[in-house]
Amino acid sequence: MLFGKSGAGKSSSGNTILNRTAFNSDMRLKRVTVNCEKEVGQVEDRPVAIIDTPGLFEKDRNKEEIFQEILMRCSGGFHVFNNKTPEDQTQVTSLMEKIQTLMALNGGGHYRTEFYPRKERKIRTRQESILAEGAASILKKEEDLRTNFKGEELKTKLKELWKKEDERTRKAAENQIGKMRVLNFLLLVMSIIVACSFTVSSMFMLTAAVIWIGLFLLKYQSSSGKMPFFLKNK
């Protein structure tokens, strides 16, 4: 499905993918597509379906804001087309390779966040944000691979890149969520202490709180093998 700002070249990208003039496009006009249109074709013997959509009406936002939001929504699945050279079908081939790689990373199916259990859904959502934040860096790595490798070796390197990025961002997401859980727990404890201090001796409550939190941190370190992030040396 193609989506984006009016006049950005969505229809031209659809034509580039299908390698034929399937959608009306005119780079001189701001808007050509009025209703959603679907066209089908084949890329290297693989059936593909392209859905062209009307442009997003966001005239009050600048180009950089729209670009960042599209990268965020794509969650690392972005792909750059040069519609001025539609005869260059290697850019279409690389798109199909990326789709196959992402499907493999998602267990052979398309990605649906809502299908995951609540805990996994939180991790995946945070992972999407981390991928989007590093979109420019990932794209640069991909361009470097395309410069230095070709054919099957390139396919292997791209799969390795996306697998590595998937593992890296998932680990980062899990770490961030874990830190937030510890912090939220400590904030809850402190809130209870403050509430109880109005009825019990403040000094007694403070001493008990220090001992209790100390025992909690020792248990956390022994069970996870890691020191909580807020106690590590900077």
C-alpha cells in the first residue's frame, strides 16, 4: 500500500514496482489520485498487488516532520525509490528481498502488533520506536552493503543486517522496559512511605524503607546478574 503526502510520487513508485504505467501520474501536479486504486503484476515471478491511495492533506506540516513520521510508521521497513530511473529494476528487486527478509524475521507472516500478548506487544511497540530513531543509520548501512556486494552475497549480507538490527533493537527495548519497571516500583514504594509517614514515626519509616529497598536491590542483582542502571558508574 502506497501512502504519503500529495504529489510525493506514490503513483510513480507503483509504476516503477510493476514496471509499467498502471497508475496515472504527473509530477507537475500536486494531486492525481482521487480514490484508492489497486493493480496487480509480477516481480521476478512473484505476484504483487499495489494499492495506490489519495495523498495525505497535511499542508500545515513541513517536509521534515512528514518524513520523520513516515519513517516512524514504517518501523524500519522503509525503502527509497528513484522514480526518475524507472528502468532500474534493481531497486524493485531489493524491495522484494527486504519484504522476504522482514517476513522471515516475523515467522513467515506479516506483522500484526495486536496479535502479540500484552508483554510482547509493549516490547514490539518500543522496538518500533527504536528502529525509527535509527532509520537513517540503518539506511546508510544498507547503502554501503549495496555498494560493496552483489547477487547472492548481497542478499545474505542484507538478511544478516536486518537480523542483527532486529536483535539489537529488541534487546534495547527489553532493557528500557525493565528499567522503567524497576523505577515505577521504587516510585510506588516511596509513595507508600510518604503516605504512611503521616501516621508512623518518620524516622522509623525512613529506616525501614532504606533496609527494604536495599534488600530489594540485592535480590534484583542476584536474580538478574545485573546492577540496576541507576547504581552504575557513569
